[in-house]
Amino acid sequence: MRLAELHNELRELADGVPVDSASARRRVMQRHRAHQRRLRLSVAAGAVVLLVAALTVNRRDGDGADRVIAGPATTLAVRPSVDGRMIPATGRDGTTVRLPITLPDGRRYELRYPDSIDLAALGVRIYTTVDWPLRGAGTGPLLCCSREFTLTYATIAELYPGAIPLASYRGADGAPVLLFHAAQRTSTPSPYTTADYLVFQLGPWVAEVWDNVPASANVEPLDEQQRGTWASQLRAHIDPDGFVVLQPEAPLHLGDPKAVQILIGDTYSVGPYVMLSQFFCGQPESDSEVRRTFVSGAESGVAWCDPAYGFHVSAAGSTAFTKAIADAFEIRELPAR
Amino acid sequence: MAEFDEFFAQHYRRVVAALDVALLDRSLAEDATQEAFLRALRRWRSVAHLDRPATWVYVVAMREARRQLNRRRHQPSEAEKTDAIDIAVEVAEGLPLREALAALPPRQRQAVTLRFLADLPVADIARAMGCRPGTVKSTLHAALANLRVELDDNEGEP
């Protein structure tokens, strides 16, 4: 076959794919309008949260100690955020900004970067996993119950305004854990756009654990009892830097530490972002510790594997942003609390 | 909004079809493509001024699809298991193209589709697939060899 023939055959193949553009456009526009409604509601909800926080701040201990939280706790939503990402506090060493970050398993790191870029203002979102390995009757592991999920800096009311939950389960410390369908969410849930989600309010963070996904996803749903177990056993606390630390209790336990991803900014926006993950290093195709720069369309980028801690660092944005990351971005480990 | 409507009408079908061929999963292709167009709409002022806004959508859609596939890794599909093992394949000559593509490792199939159906340059395919441009080139080379595609000098490497 010649290359031109491959071109033609691919196009013929694609032309044969039935696509309902009109329905798709309706769905996109509906979700867009819902997103805009959510933004308007978020402004109102944010004002309420700030008011409540202001009224309650004098009642907080103020000793910097961790607090065990597992349920609605809107009074803790004291950090600013952008599009579901927390804007963390930072410190400075001269012209170097220090951004402490705590992973959901409690590991702590400090990101250091030049003050010519305002990385913290892009906001932080976290992806993590919690495992629940089950074994069938002598037939090996059942893979029904482990889940990977996103931690969003928001309230359930912001993400599902006015939505009536499909079910409610008793969470740790008695707080309710709510079951919603993806369509009830005002912006796109991740990873499945047509699944149900068990939704936890963990202080100012929301954890959305997918369930009952479409048949094509080839995964098993939780049963009623398993949903109840997830609800009651997923505990968390908020550390003094505002990050959520998960403390799942048996049969749940923390997943592979390498599966944690930290996203600063939004990989889908045109603007800048930095993503940290230990999942993408140490493979034959992985980046090396050499900071590899690239250009793609209007963006430039840089990516490498940090030799000290095994984090894959990838960043993209303007040329100046990428250069600042390539020249001076560092990761340092902080002692555990 | 009219400009976005025109963009949607012009490109949605092509993106879904390309992802369907690349992923062999219609539902995932539609989900990821709608997500990409939704994000384009939310940032339309910025996206519309890109040199190639359609390329942006392809990259975002494929990254969304990869993200969803990664989320399934606790119970990988047969296709993903094949991808993880990264076996060498021998695609029998004369097979219909759909079957020949289906027999490729997923990353080879994705690279071929993005390059020769979506017409993305190697740098953008690398962004979409989360790997280095050199890896894309070697993946394309292997895929074309498996598909028994004859190359002229410099063909397939923009």
C-alpha cells in the first residue's frame, strides 16, 4: 500500500463512522449554559462561604493543628480558588517563591520557582487513588472497588447546585455522602461523563468517586453495601497548608503513591500549567532528567523527570513561562508532619 | 457564537471519526470530543485566535481520552493490556484497513490516525499522546511497517 492510499482509505473509514453532530452540539451547548449558571451560583455561594468563614474564624483553635473532618465543613473554605483549584499560600527566599504542597498520602514537598511567574495563582487540583482489593472465591482479585478520583477545591453545592441526590450514605462521623449522576453536575465530571458519583465533602475539598459507568467502560459498579463502605471508611483531614490528607480505613487503603498527580493550572486551557506525576518516569519512553523543551502551536513547553524524587514535571505556556520553569523550577522534600 | 457554531459544524464530525478509528471506542470518542469542544467554547476568544484551533481540539480530545483510559487502569481493557505489553505485531497483508488498524498496538493506531487522518504534525501528536516527538516518529515508522505501507523518501515525517 502506498501512503496516499493509506490517506484515502483512512478517510473512507472515517466517513463511514456515523456521527450525530446535531445532538452533540445540543449537549455541548447545554453543558456550556449549565457551566455559566454554575459560575453565577458560585459567585453567590462564594460570598456566603466567605461570610460564614469570617463569622467563624474567631472560633477556630488557631494552633495550626490538623483537624479531622469528614463531611460538610463549609466554614473551612477559607483559601481562594480558581475553577475548582486551590490557590495555595507561598513564602519567599529573595526572588524565589516557595510553594509547600501536601499530597493526599501526607508526603510533603516544596516547589521553588522564580517570582517572575505567579504559579500559585493558577491553582492546584489533585488526582489520587484509593484501593479496595477484593478476592473472589479462589479465583484471584476482583477489581470492582478500587477507585481513582479527583479532589476539587469546591463545595458540593457549587458542583451540584440544587441537585437532588440519587441516594445518601452515612459517611465517617455521620456526615452524609451523596450519590449524584454526572448529568446533575454543572461542569464536566472526571473521568466519566455519564456515570454516577459518590460525592464526599472533605473540608473545603470535594472527592468524586465514580460508579455505575457506561457498559463500554468495562469496569464493575459498586453494589449498595460497597457504596456504604466507601462512604463510611473514607476519612480525611485538612493540613495547615489547606491540602486534604486522606485517611481511609480498612478495607480501603491508599493507592499507589505514583498514581498521585498534581496539576497547577489547567492543561486544557490556552494558559500555562505545570503537572507533576511519578507515574511517567522510569519507563522506556520516559523523559530523562534533561529538561526537554518543545514548541507546539502557540505554546512552548518543557518536560523532564526529576532525578531526586522521580516526579515527571511537564509545563507549557508562554515562552517566558516555560523558560522560567526550565531554568529554575525545583522540588524539595519537606519533613512529614 | 456563530463563529463557534461554524467551527463545530466544520470539525466535530472529523474529530469524532478520527478518535473512533484511533481508539476503537465510539462512546469514548464522543465523550472526549464533546469535552474538547466544550472547553474550546469556554475559551473561544483564545482558541479562535490560535493558528490551528482544530488542532487544539484534536490534542485536547485525545488527551481527555487518554485521561479516561488511564482512569480505567485498575481493570484495563484488552486493548490496553496489549498496549502495556507492547508486543510486536505482524499485520497480515491484504487485510481490510479497519482490521489491520485494529490489530496494531493502540499507540501505533493512535499515531497513524492522528498523523494521516487528522493531519496533525508530529509535535502536536506528541502533545496529544504525552510522549516525545522522536517516539512519535518511531511509533509511526513501526505502524507503517506493520501496515505494509511503502514510504517514499521523507514521507510521513513533516
